[in-house]
Amino acid sequence: MDLLNTLVDKGLRRETPTREEALAVLATSDDDLLDVVTAAGKVRRHWFGRRVKLNYLVNLKSGLCPEDCSYCSQRLGSTAGILKYTWLKPDQASEAAAAGLAGGAKRVCLVASGRGPTDRDVDRVSDTIKAIKDQNEGVEVCACLGLLSDGQAERLRAAGADAYNHNLNTSEATYGDITTTHTYADRVDTVNKAHAAGLSACSGLIAGMGERDEDLVDVVFALRELDPDSVPVNFLIPFEGTPLAKEWNLTPQRCLRILAMVRFVCPDVEVRIAGGREVHLRSLQPLALHLANSIFLGDYLTSEGQAGKADLDMIADAGFEVEGADEVTLPEHRAAAVGGGCGSHAAAGGCGSDAENAGCGSHAEGGVCGPADAPASAEPRTDLVAVRRRGAGTDLAPNA
């Protein structure tokens, strides 16, 4: 049985692939790319059918962050020409959210720049959550406010938050090269706090920051251990004015391989294509829908996405359908557990159940685990990086 058949079988059983198998996916050549997408697509369709969940970002507070995350346009010392504003009022945030919900989004993600919320900030966000939920029956609300202190996750849950996002972003080994003002362990602690409070944990990564394949595999395996219900995969947007402005390491093909690897490692989790898909996947975005079952609609925090109508047309043209507000995103075995995830696999093989010596499989017939071709050079596409000038924090209509 070759690598891809092995990975499909494991994905359908919710069994963890080995590190060697995950690395082998990233090492496949462009000649094998459609085979990789087809295989990972079988796993995606088994657990999520042809549904695509739409999420909508509302940036509650933009810019002027005291943290030094090298990838972020809102970081300390950033000279990127982004929007800068303090907290939106609840009615302003609710109005911005309504645009995304009208476009088909079922989850609103409330994000604020900064190291973490004060107790007053939690009160502000709690009021915003209530305003959104009072006006939109059945909407999911995810908060993303940075590092949480004790008791804050519980307060957000009591206010009506359904989920909390805090990304690991990169491997523990390389984290100190990206950020120095907080640690990888701080991020893990916040995800655990969200879990403990009964919030659905959302945690993902950023690809394209100069990391090695081993780093990508490390962070995805760490995410599987943390057991989030959703894993957003961001592709670095190299904003001028940030330390990573010159990092153009991604091709559309590599992005697809990364998404496929995430799907194989987290087969029954909501995998979301997040920031940077328009910049790096470009015309191959429809292929990515065969790997991920969730995307952001419209714009991001500080950058513009493609037109909301183009997103909807892309989903329909690719043969997928927008997930309805009355549909449950997660498979039944995950949805039934509060904060449950791939750590509750019973006999099906859990998060840490890799066979220690399993290797990358026996590729008797044209297997794909051999040495990879040299990666294609990624041309800078600064023309595709547009600073958001509409929506939340402006007087212009949002893109949704």
C-alpha cells in the first residue's frame, strides 16, 4: 500500500499518521500534487461532505500592539500603513458583523490587537457578544483577544462566546525567532484555558515564515495534541514595514501540500484557510476547498481579501455548498463532546498513538516518499497585498 492510500485509510479511522508520513506529504513533487489533493479530499469529504463553513472577521481594535511578533502588521515598531483605531462600540461591531452574516457567514470572529485583555476589555467584548447574539439568532461567536488571565475564558463563555482563537503559529523550536515578548508556552496555556472553560478551542499556524518542513510538522502535531476543534492555516502576508516583508517562500503548490498535510494529521477537525490565501494560492484556491472545509469571507484584520461575491461564486463553481446556520460543522463524535476533539478517540487511535517505528510506509509502486524536487522559487506578489481601508473602523461598507 503506498503512502497516500495509507494516509487515506488512517484519516478515515481518525488515526494519527507518523511524522515521517507527514513530512513525506510536504516532500511530494508537483507531478504528484493532484494525487495528494485527491487523497486528502477523500478524508475531507468523509468527515465534512462538500460543505464550506464561512467565517467573518471583525477587528475590534487595530494596530498599536506592544508585542513584537515579526509577522504582524500591528506589531510594536511596524511601519505598515494599516488602519489604527481603539475599541469599536458594541453597536459598531454588531453592524460590521451583520454584513458578514448577510453574506452567509455562520461564525463571527471578534479580534483585538494587544498582548491580552484587561478585565475591562473582557467586559467590552462581553457587551459586543451580547449585541451580536441579540440581533442574530444562532450565530457562533469566537473571541481572539490574546493571552488570557485566569477566569477570563469563563467570563467570555458566560457572556455567550462559543469559541476562543489563539494560534501557536510556528514550532516551539523556532518560536523565539519570531516573537520575544511572550513564549510558546504562554500560547499553549491560553488554548488550555479556553478548553477548560468549555469554549471550543481554535488554534492554528502561519506558513511561509522561513520555517523548515520539520517545523511545520512539529506545530501541526502539537496542535493535534492540544485538540482544537478548528485549525486555521494562515499563509504569511509579507507586509512592508514588518521584519518578514522579504519572506516570499510559498508557491500555490506548496500551500496545497501544507493544507493536505494538516488534513491528514487532523482529519476530523475544521481546517480553515485563513489569511493569505488570495496572495499565495491565487488561481488554485478552488483546489484548496478539497482540503479545507472552512474559509474566511471577505477581508481580514488589516488586509483586503477577494470580493465576498467572488468567494461565494468560487465555492459554487467548485461544486461545494455553503454550510447553513442550522448545520453542525463538526462530525457527531466531536460535536457531542464539549470542547472535545481528536484526544477522545477511544479505540480508533488517539492523538498520541503513533506507531513509533511505523516509518513512511512501503511505497512499492511509484511511491512519493523519496527525495523532493527542489522547491519552485516564489516570486514576490506585492501587488496582491492590499491594506484594508473599508469595513470595521471606517465609514466604508465592508466586503462581504
